[in-house]
Amino acid sequence: MLSNSKIEAYRRMSPGERWREVEELMSLAWRTLQALPDDELQRRVQVIRNEHDLSDAIILERLRTLS
């Protein structure tokens, strides 16, 4: 959980500053994934893809109920 001071620091950031922070975190995550053994990297990427596909299916099902 973030401290109140960290939350306030994020609130004071400009959109550009927040975006740079997001880019830094995405780059760190990608470097961390790339440092894994290939079989573990592939396993984790597959888990992410499965979660994404499930999320897409849920959204599509909800959209179908609206029409």
C-alpha cells in the first residue's frame, strides 16, 4: 500500500511525469521477464495472454447483453 505522501506526490505530477514513471516501470518489468530462463518466460507470457483473452471474453459477453 502506498503512503499518503507517495499518493500526494503522484497527484502533484504532471501527465508527462506520470507517463515517464509508467514507461520506467514497463521497461523494468520487460527487462525482468527477459532475464528469466526461456521456459519460464514463455510460461509467464502464456499466463498473461490467457488472462487477457479471458478479460476480452468477459467484456464481449457484457457488450452482447447491452444490445
